[in-house]
Amino acid sequence: MTPKTTRWTLPRDLRGLRPGRPFPSLVKGAVLGVSLLVAALLVSANSNAAVGRELAAAGAAWREATSATGGARYIGRTRQKSVTFMVSLSSSRRPSCFERWATGAGLLIGWQAGQEWATVTGAPGAVDRDFAVTINDYRAPDGRVFFATPRPAAVPSLACGEVSGVGDIHSAVIPPSMEDVPGSLLDPVDLLRAYDALPLIARGDLGRGRTIVFIETDGYTMADLATFATKMQQCCGAVPGEHPLSHYGYDITNVGGDTAKEEGEAIMDLETAHEIAPEAHLVYVNLLGAGPSTASLAVLFTDAIGSAATHYPGAVFSISLGFCETAGVFWQPADLRALNSAVLSDEERDHVTVFTSSGDTGGLDCTPTYPTNDAGKPPTASFKGVQGPATLPAVTGVGGTVLSTDSNGNYAGEEPWSWPLLSQGSGGGVSQVFAQPSWQTAPGTGGPADYNNHRQVPDVSADADPYSGNLIVQGGQFSGGSGTSLATPIWAGFTTLINQFLTKPVGFFNPILYRLARGSRPYPPFHQVGVGGNDYYAAGPGYNMVTGLGTPDVWNLARDISAVQP
């Protein structure tokens, strides 16, 4: 099949930009190969004693949840020779007194100038004694042995006030509360069943007459799309009535000339949305192939979204690109405000819906990547931040989770996607550019010390973990979708089904989402994610700056919107 090609006149100036995604091949080997990795929660660079207590409480809640549902068995005192964990510091000054005390206690402190956190390494006995804990070994239901503490560690009294909080001490990289993360990744039926979209499929809501627009900087190949469709038919064709696999042909339009080099982002977006809404028209916008290289990034986004909205009224946008809101490298606050105004106008005029990824570095979304690349380096206070365009009030920012299902593939629960030692996880936090919109009120909004009546992100979330992600085909090979770059087309695909169910587009989605979260509704529209966190913020009941309002129960959400939409 040859995709239709349309050329718009779009400016471009994206030299050096690449879509941000996790690195599943690297991460998978690291996590699976090192079963005793310590998963310690990074805390805010502006941390204080109150934040330390908050993180300790979050750790206690995590342990309570996992002990109640995970079924891990106590083995005995840990046999590990040493453990490593993190502490938050009261300031960015060198913790000299803490270092002297730790050296005398037989502990090794890792700290770099300017950090407001440090690592602690030592024998379990020394840690038990000095941090008032007991480090035990446990066996998870899947047979893995990990170490953990039954209660939060205490701040040492001899640390001279230089330590404000202590991170979790455990090696459970994938918490044992996960009941059944599908080892072979999610096929289309798995994804639809887990998020309760099969009732829409059974109605025949497959995306017909609807459009999904993808704004990309890398490309795709029709060969991969064809292989994906064939494999999905083989995988799921024997399940009658659950997925319309006979509809796996593609209706796709290219905008901006030939597609760019395939690097994994665009192909994941297209395949993910297509497996959810197989009859939807897909529009691939190649920013790198459109127009002269004379415009700023904000202008490029403004023109791309505006042109697509004009050509495809009522479309749903999936944008898995983002850059630090305040770095001043790709845009300034004035650019973001102008872009937000433009997108709001598009939504009002053409009733489009725009989803954007919240970032994949767990709240460290201002880690410099251009012109220098500091990814993988120890984080500093300047790395903390959120990325645009997810911070725009006009768009719906999408965070990431780890999806858990039961043995039948039904929804069993979710936790925030967070791998702090690899600086990966669901992005989220507080905008420094935009004030809190009037519609962003729901249980859980506001509250953090750095909130300051500003816009909070993300708004919602979906599956993003490499182990519970979906099956995709890239470069002729099977791979796994992951990151908030996966969660974004998941929401775009589901919203396309909902639009068909409603017979009209939802348009600007955020006011509707928060209205449903505030009030009584006939059906619970969101799966709330209340345990865990990213590098800076904890999840909790209601809204949180890791997973937003939660993940969708698609059938419930569709019916709730139908009840409130005029």
C-alpha cells in the first residue's frame, strides 16, 4: 500500500533534535541482569525535612501495599554484603559533618558539588544500626529474591542536621505487587481489554471517519506497518468478536514530503494508534521535511498543528516530542504562551484534541540534551523541570505507568513508571510559565510547596513501562513500545473511539476530564494510581504530578462524557 502524500508549506529548524524515548534494550538487560539493584527514590533538589518525611511515608505506603497484595515471603536477614541507597540533604553545601560521621561508622558517601542528595553504601549491619532499620531478604511470587526493609529508615541523629530524608532501601526494581505483567508484551486485544475498550469495539466503534495526526521528527516504513498488521492478525485473529483484525489495512497520509529516517518513535505511534482504532485515517506530519529552516520551534509547532487542524477538523493529535520549558534552548516563555494561544484557537475553531507526552526522565525533564548531552550524568538541581508542549494548558499532558493484569488479561492495577537509578520514568511537575487554569481543580490538585498556583502536569497517564508495553515492529524486528511516547498514542487512539461513540469530537479535553474528576459520575472514568512516585513527586489519591488524574476506563469514560457533553 502506498500512502497518500500531501505537502504543506511549513518552516523547520530542528537540527539536532531527536524524539525522547527510553532505551528498552539497554534498560531490559540492566534490570533483568542485576536482580539486586537498589531502587532508591530521588528526592527534590529543594528538599527539606518535611519532604523527607513525606517520602518516608510514601515508602511505608508502598511496603504496606506490596506486603498486602504481593505475596512476598520473608526469608531472613539479608545475605547481601553491601547495600546502596539515597538520602536527601538539607542544602547544596558539602555535608562535611555527615561524611565524617559516616566514615567513622564504616559507610561510604557519594556526593558531588552542588547536589542536594547523596548515596550511602555500607554493610547491612552498619546500615541497620545507624539508620534504625532491619534489612531482610524476601522471595517474590515469581521466585526472585530481593531485599527490603519492613519500615522506613530514620535520619541518623548524628548527621548534624545535614540529612533531611532517607530513601527506600530495597532491591525490588519491579515491585512484587505486579500480579501479571504480560511477559510477551501486549497485543491489541490485551491493550483493549486492560483499559476496558472492548465494549466500544463490539459496538463497531473502530475509528471510521476519524483522523489521528502524528507530529514527528523521525520516519516509518510501510514494510514495518505491513509486518505489524500481519503479525497482529496471526496473533489475535482466533478471538472472534474481540478485535476487527480484518480491518488491518492502513489509511495513511504523509505531510511534509518523504518520511524521515526511522528511529523508533513514529513507527510506535502509528502502530499503537492503529491497533486501537484500525479504521481511523492516520496523518503523519514530517516536520523535518517541510519548509525552509528559518523558523523557531514554536512557530513550527504552531503552523503544523494549525494546518492539520484546518485540513482535518475534529482530529486527535498525538505528539511525543518535548523540550524543557525553561532551558531557553528551543523556546522562551513568550513562545510557549503564543503556542498555547494558537492551539486554543485551533481547538475552539476546529474542535481538535491534542495529547502530548510529559517526558521520560521522571521529573528531570530539564536535563540538558542539546547542545550538550548530560543524559546519564548524576542529576543536579537544574535538571528538575517539566517539558513543553505538555505544560501548555491547551494540551492534555500524558504521563506513564506500569500496567498489571490478572491471568485473564483483565485490569489489576497500575503504579507510576519510575526507574530512578536510570533517570527514567513518568515526567511531571509544576510549570514555571503558566498559571493554574480555572478548570484544573480536582481532589489532589495544588498542595506541594512549589505549586505556587501554577499549571500542573501531567493531566492523565497510561502504560509506559518496557515490560508491560505493547508489541511493535521496528526495522523488521519485534520490539516493545514504552515511555510516555507510548502512553500518548494510547490516549489518542482511545479518544478516537470515544469520538465515534459520541458522534462528535470532544475537542478541548481538559475541562471535561477535570469536571469528571471533581463531581459525581455514573461510572468511574479513571484508574487512580495512588502508590509510588517519580524522582520528585509522590503519587496519591486523586490527582498527582506523576500520573495525573489516572489512566482510562475507556467504556466508562465514554459514557460519562456522553452524560455531560452538550
